[in-house]
Amino acid sequence: MADPGGAGVDLVAGAGQARVKQDVRLERPLFLLALALALAWLTVEENSRLGAAVFAVPWAVWIGRRIRFPSAGPVVGVILRSMLGGACLGPLAMVLMLLKVALHSHVSPDYQLEDVVAMLAWTPAGAGLGLGLGAGLALIRKGWPIDPD
């Protein structure tokens, strides 16, 4: 049964339903925490690419949780969602870097154009990391017994 609230979570009738509803309740506070941290990072005098990538990770996880692949099985769906979230890491970091340059500008910007464009090189690496993480999570999910409580 699909979630009527539009949270992007498929509810399964039975034992796992309470756990999925709890995950949905945690999603909004975690998203707001990621938003607050990203906004705080915009004010800091810092210009490393790693900082932008770190603050892009929660957004990539959020995107990966929202996307569904209904025709794929649960194992393949987890792998595809993780890979897509990882592939979003570079472009999301680019957006954060551009926001920081636009909102926190100086005579010389915090990030040069080469730094912003170089984040596109993180896209395949992020997709590979997401693929590995998704494969691991899918194996754990497949091997983990469902708790009847």
C-alpha cells in the first residue's frame, strides 16, 4: 500500500509497517537538520571541495530515499536508489558551492569556476560508492529475518 502522505515510502501490510512508519517520522527532522547544517555552512569562511561534498551527502540520501523503482525487486530497487543518490552527490555539491558564492561573495569568490566544475568528476565516484553501499544494504536486507513483533 502506498503512503497517502506522499513521503515516498511504500508501506507493507504486516509486521514491517510500524518500522516503516517510524522511518517516515524520522525523515522530516533529519531533513530539517541537514537543511540547517547546510545553511550554517554557507556562512563559514571555508573553501574546500570536501566541505561542499560533506554537506551534499544528506541531500543525496534524501533523493535516494524518495525515488522508487516499482518494477524492480526490493533488492535491485535498493541498489538502484543508492546508486542514483550517490550519482547526485557531485551536482548537489555544485549547487551548494554556487549558492555559497552567490550569497557569500567577496572580491575573490570562495570557489573558482574550476572548483565548481571539478565536482562533476565526483559523479561516477559517488555512483560507485552508492552502488557498493546499496549492494551491501541489499544483502543485509535480504539476509535479515523479518521480526514478527
